[in-house]
Amino acid sequence: MRVPFFFPSYDTSRYPPAAELYIMREGSLEAPIRHALDWQNPWFWDEKALEKEMERVFDICHGCRRCFNLCDSFPRLFDLIDNGPTGELDGVKKEDYAQVEEACTLCDMCFMTKCPYVPPHEWALDFPHLMLRHRAVQARKNGVDFVARQLADTDRMGRLGTFAATAANWTTDEHNTTMRKSMEKFADIHHGARLPRYAGETFEIRARREGAELNEAAPAFGKRKAVLYATCFVNFNNTDIGAAARAVLAKNGVETEVVHPACCGMPKLELGDIESVAAAAHNVSAALLPWVDKGYDIVALTPSCALMLKFEWPLICPKDPDIERLSNATFDLSEYVVDIAKTNGLAPGLEPLEGGVSVHLACHARAQNMGAKAAEMLRLIPKTRVAVIERCSGHGGIWGARTENFETAVKVGKPAAQTALKNDTSFVASECPLAADHLMQVMEMTAGEQKPKPSRADHPIELLARAYGVGRQES
């Protein structure tokens, strides 16, 4: 059972009753707890208060430096300090603080795995949400770039992309140098960054066309039913992930419905548009809760979207009973399959995957504090080696595709790519489809003329479907 209530503000002089703390198991000195985003308080938008808080947090980070090998925010901060006139934070210009925020991908790994000063420590650091606050203040003050705003409207982009999939995929292919150079000039998307391809039909349409025959002999038959929250990426870009999920769940006797009322708001959260995220939370929860009332579990098909429904929405809309109820009913896809295995038992029929799997643990899967469910799920496949990669892929959503960030994204992702190549497995997978594609690209760049053994990066559910011999691949 999740406890979806959080601190109502950043006021560290007081703490709420223990029942209102959200306790996370993965942390450093103590299990971290997290404050709600107090974005409706005028204090949140006060630039002087924000600057003072950034100064406080950056000075603590300077004295600690445990996060030096995470995202590029921390090297930027430490370089600004070390190359300054005093060698301390007071030598860094306040206007340069923005350089640190610009490198933050909101992965939450500093908060979840590194920082010893997160609440309940009295210093109460939450570096990702401080960067989000800075981003939100700047977005309200200066507005959001037009192109960034369009790219963050993933539902509209997805509808357009699926309508004209052939043309869209030709235009965005990284080998189409002429078009990609134009995109770089006008949209600030690096010409070499591998971009998601669009499907010729949405996952909602594909699911209605294909159907899913339930295995009535499965241990979970009649005991579970699930709504697959399609997510923008699966609905518009890679419907094979959704098809594999339906096939695996049908094999295990689980009835499914496919629903995509709207985007979860993660792309707009990355822009600091908190108001739009709150609106998405209310709209999507209103569409999904009637299914919960009918006894369905909610299963998000990508980890970023699961993170939003389970944790970020309750932080943005604290103590909203509908958001709380949806949070408690939501599962990450790998988490759900593992829960079936533990609670009901899996249907027989899994066959080994020859050559083994390297599975990358996506940051937003780790941030859900549920354990390494992708690896745990793949280890259900008999006689199959599963090698775990815990390093960052470097992508960070749209961040890693931007012209000014792509080379950094490749640099950050190189250790993960080198690990995958060293593992020498037949398959490589990540729960985050964007991370999977970027990791595969960096593997190809790192391997050079000697091509990597895997020809593509999969979602772990696709490999489980392969082991079951169910589902089918569509371009």
C-alpha cells in the first residue's frame, strides 16, 4: 500500500505527523521522504527566495560532491566553483546558476541514491525539485520556447506523426542528412540524435484490431483485470511494446483494456509547466478512475508515466483523494508482471533466451522505489543470463537530443554502452524506450566497425513475450 501524502511545504522548521510522510526504501543515510511541491504558494515563485535556496543547496553540494558522476549538473556546478576567483560558491555569479539547472534531466537519482542530506535530514535537500522550481519560475517569467512547447505536446505530435508516419519517419531518420540539418537549424534537435519512429496506427487502434485471447488455464485467470495506460510513446511510436504486454498478460489469463485519455504531462514537467501537469493529472485521473471502480488495475507501459501517476502527481496535487486513489491502483508494467508471478504464479511455457540479456535499469523505474523489477521479471525466464546495467543511458528525454546536449548525452551514456558491449549478450533492453534507443546508438558508436551483437534494443516485456512465443513484431 502506498502512502501518497507528502510534506505540504518546504518549511523545514516543522514536520507533519508520521502518517503524512511518504517513506521511500532506496536512500542513503535514512529512507528519504519528500516534500510536496508548494507551487501554489506565492513564496514558490519569489525569485529572491529561490536564489537564496539555490545558494544554500549548491554550497552543501560543493562541500559533499558525492553526485559528481551522475548527470552533467554537478560537474557544471563544481567547475563553476573550482574555476572561479575564490574556489568557493561565493565566486560564482548568480546568473550562472542557470547553467546547472539546464543540465538537470529530473531523473531523481541524486535524491534517491546519492544525497545524504535529503529529508528527514535537517538540511532537507531535494535537488531535482529545486531545479524544477527554477525552471518553473523562468518559464512563468520568460515564457517557454515555441519549438519546445510544440515538442512537449506529445499527443498532438503523435497524432500528426501516425497520420503521416512514412513521411515523418523519412524526415526524422538520422541518415537523412539534409532534413536533419534543417531540423537542427530550426528545431535545435541534433542532426545525429536517433529519434523515435512513428507507428502507422495507434496502439489503441491496433489493440481493437488484434484482440487478445485469454488463457483460461493460467493461475491468474479470473483473478485480475488491467487497464493498460498506453502512454504517448507506446500509443504513437512503438506499439510493439503494448502488443507484447497484452500478449503476455493474456497468456497469464489477465483481461486487458487499452486506454489513452491523454499524456501524463512529463514532457511539460520537464519545461517547468506545472500548471499544465496538474491539469493533466485531473483530466487523466477522471478518465481512469471509473476503471478502478470496476475493479481494474492501472498498468502504465513506460516508467516515466508510471512515475508520474504513482508519485509526481501526488506531489503536485497533494491530498487530492482522486489522485491518491489512482496512485494506489497504478503499477509499472514490469512491477505488475512480477506481482502476478509472486501472487498468482505465471503460466508455464517460458523458454530460454539464448545468449542472455543486458538490461538497463531506467532512472524513472529506479525512482519508483520498487526494486529492479525489469531484471526480476527477466530472471523468471529459465536458463537465461540477465546482466544488469545501472549506469545512466545519458538520454534524459528530449534533453539528450538537443543540439547543445547530444555530445554530453553520448559521453554520459558511454559507460553504460561499454558495459553492454562487454556483457556480450544477444539482447539488450531497457524499460525506457528512449533510453533503449539512445543506448543502442551509443553502443554502435562505441563499437565502431565491429557491430554490437544485438541489432536493436527491446523493452523487457518484448523479451518475455519472445520467451513465451507469443505476440508478433510489426514495423
